[in-house]
Amino acid sequence: MVKEDLKKQTEMRLLPEDWELLNLEANFTLKARIGWQGLTTAEYLNDGDYGLVTGTDFKNGYIDWDNCVFVEKMRFDQDRNIQLKKNDVLVTKDGTIGKIAFIDFLPKPTTLNSGVFVVRPKSNNINNRFFYYILMSFYFDDFLLKITAGSTIIHLYQKDFVNFNFVCPPLPEQEAIAEVLSDCDAWVESLEKIISKKRLIKQGAMQELLTPKENWEVKKLGEVAQFLKGKGLPKSELDSSFEYDCIHYGELFTRYKELIGDVFSRTNSNINAIMSKHNDVLMPTSDVTPRGLATASCIKKDGVILGGDILIIRFFMEIDGLYFSYFISNNKEEVLKFVSGSTVYHLYGSELSNLNFEFPLPTEQTRIATILSDMDAEIDALEKKLNKARQIKQGMMQELLTGRVRLL
């Protein structure tokens, strides 16, 4: 492949004059555990001195060391070629092919199972981390699409992989690109850690705030609320340009949490529709897995059309619907007791009416709901920031790995 071919493939301009187009086989060694060694899952250990990386341990471009299993020393010693080193690049070749991981550190001596390649440059003229970003980019995505086109292939063969060609600037620029993109990775990772910590804090707060106190009331849900059912509203009747706000039951799984803020979908007809009232709590009534049914969302808006398979809980006592949504989130196991079915699972209001509902005075309900929703708002803001960071990184990869933006 010449540079003009590459330009046509990526729809980008010609590479800078000092960049090369290199072939993987000519510039890298490619190693994996060979089949005759016969390592089986029965030999995997829960603990030990010698780690094993499998295709399931890849997470966001790195290895999830907490998930790794272990093997005996004999299995580690069996093949020096796949004993991992810092800065190695790994590629999955079985199952979900083409997942990439960079070895930024090694907690213990570690080897590979048969489903993973380790890729190492033959010379010091190629920066490992730069090549890792090449494999994480559209270049490798396009390559995989070509070799798997029209097939159900679930294996990345070495005979195909060695034909991968990649762009390569001089070493100083490789190092500069790798440094910038690794800084982006660190930014993304720091946001992920903050979000994870905030979620744990919120979970702890929810447990504490929703634990019943001495003066709380306990009633069956049917004693404080009535149950209605949404109707109609197939996906084919949804479009953002239509006239009326609506909620499809599937959105209770995918779009909405305990508080429904902005309503995303719209439909054109409101004839005979079931409409929301301020403070209604919505729950899905059918799913292929039971756990998703222990999900509740409070809507604070009147007049939103509610589709079929939505259970509407409408309180006739002074109950804060948002408080109740958090109560459901904190008591999923109790809700699951009222779910029925085998292939498709269902939740009926007539059954859920027997749920024991524990609640404080209305002012305390609102205080608890506000604390938890403020925490959710903070997490949502961080998640938007994380998505933006990921988009920025992707944009930088497009610019830096094509030579459109030069660092040196």
C-alpha cells in the first residue's frame, strides 16, 4: 500500500514527507501461546505468584489486574516469548477480536492464554505506546473490517494480522504523540475514578438516609397509592419533531434514572392517551430479565403521554414520588419478590400493592430526595465531562495520527 492508497482509505490528505508507511510483519514480532501447550481453564487459580491475562481482562485499553486469574510457575516458565514486559502491546485474537491493551505496569510475573497476541517492535525506532494508539485508532478498525467483511469470523489469524500496515513519523514525534495521548488517558481515568467514588458515596448515603427510623410509618403500597397502566406508543410513533411529549417504557431502562428531568421523545397523537401527573412514579412492567423491573422514575411534569408496559404509581397520600423512587432503588430485592414469569418477566400493580413501604414525614421525605438527587446531578455532570474528555481524545487521535497536526 502506498501513501495515496492510504489517503483514499482514510479520506485524509497525504502524509507528511518524513512519515513512513510500515508493515507489521517487517517491524514487529507477534507471539501467542501455542496450542500444543494445552493450557485449560481447569488450571486457572484464584491466587498465586504468576498471573495470566485472558481476553476477558481487557478494559478501556489496559488490563484489569483485579480480574486476572493465576497459573502455576510451570505454565509461566513454559514459554519465554509470552512472559509479559512493561510497555508490551496486547491484541485479542479469539472471541471479540481486536481488543487492545497496553502494559503500563506488571503487578506480578505474568503470561498469556492462547487467545491473546503480544506485539513487540524489532527495533528501537518504533515507540510501543505510539503503536498502541495506532491500534486503538480507525486505522486498525478499518483493517479489521476489511479482513472480516462478509464473514462471521471470530478469530484474528496471524497470517492476516501480519499484513497490517501503519503510518509512522520519526521517533521523536512518535514519543511526543504518545505522551499527549497518554495524558488524555490519565485525564479520562481520573474522571472515571472520581465518578466511581461519587457513586459509592451516594450508595452509602442512600443506605443511611433510607434506613427506617423510630418515628417512620410502614404501610402497604396499596394503602397510599393507586395503580394505572400506560397504553400504546410503539417506537414507530416516536420522533423528536412530533408535537407531544411522551415516554416509551424502554426509556425507563435506558434514559431515565430516579428523577425524570427533560423528556426526550415526542409523538403526534394524544387521543385516548394516558397522561402523567406531577409526582407520578413510573416503573416498567415487562422485561427479559427480572432485575430491570426493580426500577422507578419520578416525573414532575403533567401531561406527558405514557406508553404501554408502564406501571403508573399515583399517590393519594402526601408522599414525595422522588423519595419513593429512591426507596425502590434501595429495596430492589424486596421488589423482585413481586416479579413473575420465566422467559419474559412481569410486574403487576396488584402484586406490588403488597410491598411494605417505609417513609418519614413529608418534609423529611423531600429532604432525603433532594440530597440524593443533588448527588445524582453531580454525577451526571461528571459523566458529561467524561464523555467530552473521551471525544476530545478521539479528535486528537484523528489529528495527530494522520499528521494533520504536528507536535514537532
